[in-house]
Amino acid sequence: MTSVFKSDLLKGKLALISGGATGICYEISKQFLLHGASVYIISRKIENINKAVKILAQETGNPNVWGSSCDVRKENEIDSTVKSVVEKHGDIHILVNGAAGNFLCPFEKLTPNAFKTVLMIDTVGTFLLSKYTVQHGMKTEGVILNITANLHYNGTILQAHAGTAKAGVDALTKHMAVELGPRNIRVIGISPGPI
């Protein structure tokens, strides 16, 4: 399929994408590369990153794709990863917060640890990655895309953990947009439906 956008639309832009090795964010990585961007993906599993980097470069013909292992729940890993990306590749123009944890589970069987883990990945991970990207790599302008969901709008069966986490992402997106807007950093929430 031919894109309606110019192939060099994102030329000269660097995108940092969490969860970029799989799922929705893999396709976001691919489309950014097809439109001229350089892409740096992070995920917990290095084997997924290595596979994605190789395939993305082959499929798009854009060799400017890199990645490394990083757990968005761990502040020190995010801090050092963002610093490393900026040192090696320059300013970050686009951040996609796509790392997420989810599984189907009845509310009464959901353990506190499982609930907290999803909140840490989705909500706290979005906060931490945004904070350190703005602090180290997005000093003058940029775009932050937060991948959220519509699970919490009316409540969704077996999704209390993920819906609660994404409700937090929605709130955080609004607060960040108000605060970072005057610095020419746009913050956008994208809510995919069922996929």
C-alpha cells in the first residue's frame, strides 16, 4: 500500500519507541522508518529487539534503526538508556510510550503483584520515559505519543488492571500536555480499539 504522506516526511527526526519490537509499536517503528525517520526501540527482551531491528531494516530499506534492552519499570535503566541514545544519535524528536503489560484475568483472581506490575509498566513507565526524554533529549521541541486504550471508558471484563493503568496514562497525558505545551512539546494520547 502506498502512503498518503511524503516518503521523507520524517527525515532528520529521531524517534524513541518503547515496545517497538512487537505489536502496535512495531508497526509504528516500521512506518516511521518508511517515512525517513531514524528509530531507536527499547523493550525488555533483547532477542525481540535484535530480530525486529534486522527485519525492520530489511523491510524498509532504512538502516537507521537501533535498539537495546530496557525495562521501563526501572528508573536507572531508563535514565542511562536515554542518555546513551542522545550521546550516540542526537536529540530525540519523537517519543512513543508503547510498552504495556496485559493479560485477561477475572477481578477476584487478580493478584496485587500482577495489578501493580501492569501499573508500573503502563503508567509509571510512561511517566519515567517521558521525564528522562524531556530532561535529556527533548530540550527545545518534540512530540510525545502515549499509547492508551479505551478499556476504562465504560469498564471492560477481565481488564481491571489494564484499564486502571491506561486511565492513569490518559490523566498523565493531559497534565503533560498542559505543562510541556509552552515548551513546544506536544503530548498526544492514541487510543486503539480492539486489535
